[in-house]
Amino acid sequence: MSDSLIIALALNRIRSISCAEKLRLAGTLRSLHDLETLSLGDLENTIGRRTRIRVWEPENWVKQAERDEKGLTAGDFKCNFYSERDYPPLLREIHDPPFLLFYRGTLPPPERPALAIVGTRYPTGCGRKAAFELGLEVGKAGIPVVSGLAKGVDTAAHEGNTASGGRSIGVLGCGIDRIYPLSSAGAARRMLDGGGCIISEYGTGVPPLKYHFPERNRIIAGISRAVVVVEAPEKSGALITAEFALEEGRDLYVHGRCIAGRINGGCRRLESEGAELVGNGSDILRAWGFGNGSVSKPADETRESWSKDSGCAILQKELEGQLVSYAGEYYE
């Protein structure tokens, strides 16, 4: 057990300071003793501001960090810190990125764009079908769907994406050692079996508290290239994800299939404020510059079906104008 890991896990438990402040503080701590003897005044002097912390007991952060470290081993979880190479690059760019991500499964390759699909937990049949089909369509192109594993639109989008081979990404509003809601456990298992991942900024034992879900929504938007709101009433939590998307410069779309529906006032408002309507996955792929909207899966997912000389064959097809390569990863 290294001091640096325990220090990082302990700092992650401090919810009232930002990622940038945790990074600054981590640079001043050389040992667990430094952390355990750190005063609140020293912390505030280091980060350059007063905090709202009323009870400062750093030894408790260390105890919680030790439990998190045991959870990483016992639960087959992993964690990825902001400064590490495999940390999702788009997420690193947001205003307040997670200091670390706990995850199960396999994080997506950093060069692969992901699409967030969000909406109400109580969709109509139209909304559920639209979410499933959109996840299915982009999954055929090798695009992961990001959502919150909530019942309703989230789960339908994950299920569609997984069904077509997409490596879906679920973001939790609780500790990495549980799935919430429990009804999404089956979808989560299929996501992991399909090569996707489940991520959380919360360590083991953290319950799904109400304020965690807006925090989770910033990760959903931040890790994605674009956000699609499928169906949402005026006060849906999906609109918080849409706000984060706009704040962080992500593309924002609303699905057009159910736009006139009774419970879809939130989507109609987003459209009136400038969000673009989309009808299917091809609309999004075209907006991303993938020609006619039909893109094959990434090379690493189709390689088994090619011959040993596939690299030469691909090059020859490019030279003949039969194939277009996008950053060496997607082919049309």
C-alpha cells in the first residue's frame, strides 16, 4: 500500500474542495504523516481561500481512504487519477473534473467520441423506443453511449448500444461498489460483458444521495462529444445534463420523434432555445463529419474478420477512393 495512493484517495473524500485545489494540496504532501497532521488553516493557506469545512479530522479521511484501497482489491475495481494518461481527455477539460474515477470494466479509448443519451425515468413507449434505437444505431458505428443507468431513457439507450456491440459507459451517482437503481443491474452486467465500463467519482460505501446526481450529470456531459435529450418534462434532471453540455461547449440535440408528446415540454424548450433536432444516429454521425452517416466499427473491433494483409488492403482501398479513414480509427 503506497502513501501516494492513500493520500490521493483521502483527498478525493474531501467534497468541499475542487480538483485543482486537491492537485495543489497533493503537491505539498510527502507522506501520510503530512496529511494526518495537516491543519485546516494549512489547507486553506495552500488552496488560497476559506472553506466551509466545520469539522477537520484528517485521520478520518485516511481511514476512509484505506477502506477504499481495500475495496479496489476486493471488488475488482480500478481508479484513474486526473493526472494519469488514461483519464478521459474530454473530461479533463471541464470546469471541475473529478479528481479521480473509480471504474469497473474497460475505459474507452481516448480518441473515440462518445454520445450521451439522457431523458426521463418515466418515458412513453415512443421515448423508450427512440432511446433504444438511437443507442443501437450509434453502437453499430462503434460509438459508446454514455448515460446514468437510471431506469427509463438511460437504461433503454444503454441496452440498445450494448445490443449492437457498443461499449456503453454508465455513470453512477453512488459508490462504485453498488448499482443504483438495483433494477439496472442486468443492464450493467451486459454492458461490462460487452466491453463497456461503469464509472463513479465516489468510493466504496457512498450512498446515492440527492446532490450526487447533478454531480454525476456533469460527468455524463463532460465525457461525451454531444448530448441528446430524448424525452424530458420541464423539471427533468436530464435538463441539468443539457445545461452542463452547453456550459462545456458540447453539442446539444433533442430527439425529434416524440417532440410533440405530452411529457416532452423540456425538449420543446431546448429546441426553442436553439438545440438541434435529430431523428436517428445517422444525423449525429453526419454532424460529426462522418460522410453520409454510415461508419463502420473501429478497426480494433473488426480486425478479426480481415486477413493478415488487411493493412495493405485498407491502404489500397484508400488509394483507389473506395474507403475514407478518419484519424486511422473509423472507416467509411
